[in-house]
Amino acid sequence: MQYRNDKKGTPLSILGYGCLRFTKKNGKIDFEKTEEEIMEAVRSGVNYFDTAYVYHGSEAVLGEILKRNQCRDQVYIATKLPHYLIKSRSGLEKCFQEQLRRLQTGYVDYYLMHMLNDADTWEVLCRKGVQDWVEEKQRLGQIHNIGFSYHGNSENFKKLLDCYDWDFCQIQYNYMDENTQAGRSGLLYAEEKGIPVIIMEPLRGGKLVDLLPGKAKELFAGALPRRTPAEWAFRWLWNQTGVTVVLSGMNSLQMIRENVCIASDVKAGELTEENMELYQKVKQEINRKIKVGCTACGYCMPCPQGIDIPGTFCCYNEMYTEGLRVGRKEYMMTTAFRKNQNPASKCIRCGKCERLCPQKIEIRKELKQAAGELENLRYKLAAWLVKVLRIWR
């Protein structure tokens, strides 16, 4: 494992563990499987673990695993304050204390303002006493580093970086988002200011691996040296000196071992001009096929109507990247063949999802379009039969 230093000189593993996508079993996090995977990562040198207050069950599971295996002092925990739910200083304290209890620790190494997307919002939080509260926690040793996670454009990102002495920040960044979100210009600006950058969505929720168009997969398969699409994506990020840690939502031992292997020999500046041309060709193929730029982060959920918004968009995109039959079959299995059917056509256009979407996707519009293409006559007939035959009752 290789390491890059944070602002204070602390070495962080360049591969971080994203704790949003722990494997679920019967609606709950599969504790035994998750423990095995986390401990494999710890033994392999991964020392940065990223969770959040709103990642259902994640903080508690991470905390219990670290306690049971007596390795809290071997890792750095990053978690996030849901500032959008906080109304007062007392609310801040209540939320933070709950997080410490869940994590079974007396301090947080890296504490983020979750989805802080502009300087104006930070100013509002300061008027509520957030800045004073954070600085008090730092004096007490309960928060070691303060930062924010960001979804927005590069201009607002730079303004946000300038409005406080941040210890670190977290952005969505990958070879498809090079010129969107904070983008390369935002990354370089943070590097100039000496602010470490943690990367989320390096594979766009798996879209840069499993759901690549066939032509894009062929381009990677034919390139030298031989590398998987995931490895090409990770190496693009670690090629840049401004990238401190890349988070991966690893949920299998194989995935952990493969990612650790990549993170053990990668070097900044190693990619050639020919390599960079390959990325451009792959991007062209992806942009030609993809319909909705959803990363499956889940911030739009739960939907009041029970619609699986990320799942719907995944199937919708599969229609164009993997074929109509593949996308429609997956959609039918996940929405019609169940007791409580949840097709996209159930959308009542309340707009709750759009207010929370980091990608600023016009979800209502895209759901309507997706429903029109996914819910064809065959789908409607199957859904009707499931109801009539009471398959799930």
C-alpha cells in the first residue's frame, strides 16, 4: 500500500474504504461478511474509512468491527455531519454524540460537512454556531480534521475553499467528471492551497466498470499494458498528485485484493500520452450510449412512492449500454416481480428527489422518459399477471 500525506503530514492510504455500500442481507448489513472484508483491508494497509450519519447502519457496524478487532488506533475514521438536518447548536451536539456512540470512539479523525455545496450555506451554518462548535471540538481533541464533501460546479467549489481554513475536502471525480462537478480545475486549486482531496465515485457507482458500452470495453481490452476498466479508472486518478485518497465501496475480498494490488505499485505521472488518448476514446463511447448520469449514490432515496430511483436509471442505462432486452428484463425483475410493485410510472412528481440529487439530474423528467421505454406492453402484462395470480401473497 502506498500513502500520501494530509495537511498535517499524516500518511493516508491512497486507497480508502467507502462504507456506503456494505453488503445487505435481509434488509440489514451483513455483519460477518463486512467484518471479514474490513479486516482484510486493514491487514492490507488501508487506513482511511469513510462513513456518514445518514448511511443507514454503517457507522454502527464500522464501530463494532473496529472495537471487536481492537484496531481503532490503526485506522482513521471519516464521518459526516448532516448539517441540512441541524437547526441549532444543541442539535449539533446531539448528532455528534450519537455518532461517537455508534462508532464506539471518543474522537473522529476526519469530520465533514455533508454535501456542503456553496459558501453561502457555510455562512448560514456559521450563524448557527457551527464554526465555533467545530473549533471547540478540535480544542477538546474530539475532531482532529475538519472538511466538507462537495457536489457542485468548480466555481462554487473554489469559493467554498476560500471561505475557511479547511483541513481537507471530498469531491466526486473520475475521468468522466474531469470537467464537471469540482473537476480538474477544482482539484488543482485545492492542491495549490495545500488542501488534501479525497475522491468519491471513482467508478461512478460501477458505471465505469460493469456498465461500460461494449466498444469501450473493447478499447480497454485491446490496450497495453493489460488492465481492467477499474484499474484504468483508478490509475487515472492516482496519476494526479492532487489526489490524496480514492474511496472505493469495496464489498468483496476479491475487489479489495485487486484494488490493494493496484494501489501498491501505481505512480503519479506514469500515464503516457497514448494512455490519455485511450481515455478520450472511451469517454466518447460512454457519452454516446449513456442516458442518465446517475451514480447510484442514493441521496434521492427513499422515494415517498417507493420507487427505486437509482435502480430505475441503472436499468434505463442498461438498455443502451447492454441492450434493450437486458435493461427491460432487469427492470421487470426488480419492479414488477415483487409484492409491492414500484414502477417509475408511480412517480407523483413531488420533486423531493431533485432537491437532494448531487448530480442535479431532472429526475422527474427522466423517470417519465424511463417509464415510457421500460414499461412496454410485455412489462405491463407481466405486472398485471403478478397481481392477478397473487404470486407474492
